[in-house]
Amino acid sequence: MKSHERIVRRLALGLQAACVTSVGLYALFRMLQAVSFQAPSPATPATIVWSAHAGYFWRVWTVSYAGVLVGFLAFAAARTHEAQVARGLVVALSVAVALMVVQGTFVP
């Protein structure tokens, strides 16, 4: 097998790991935020709109950053353990889907 084919496969595994991690962490962060913090008072509508959007953008940036870090780790690990990384991604995808279903059902 050519070396550029291996690099492309490693890049694909790293990208998949970044995406799966971001999706799973977003659902987890959203559920933790809903449990940890109370909703703002409806006295000021601007506060409600701003707080909801700010929380969303911070969650997206945070999980994107964490996803990229995990993607780099998966890329590095795939150099010697490509099959194990691929199998781990199947498990991680199942967990991420379950978290998104729970989050979407209980904390939309």
C-alpha cells in the first residue's frame, strides 16, 4: 500500500473522530448546562435572547476545539493502530447518537 493512501486514511479517521467527538460533547454540554443553570427571568426579553445565543456559540466553539484535539490524537494513533481507532470510532458514534437522542428528547 502506498504511503499517501495511508495518510489519507489516517486523515479520514482523524476527521471522523473530530466530528463524532464534537457532536457527542455538544449533547453532553447542553444537558449539563440545562441541569446546572436556571433559565433567565422573563422580565427582560433582551436578556433571554442574548443568553440563549451566547450559550449556544460558546458550546459550539468549545466542543469544536475539543473535537479538533481528539482528531489530532486519532490521526496520531492511527499511525500504528488504525484498526483499533476505526473500531473505537464505531463505539464513539453509537455513544454520540445516544447522547443526541437523549438531549433532543429532554433538553431541546
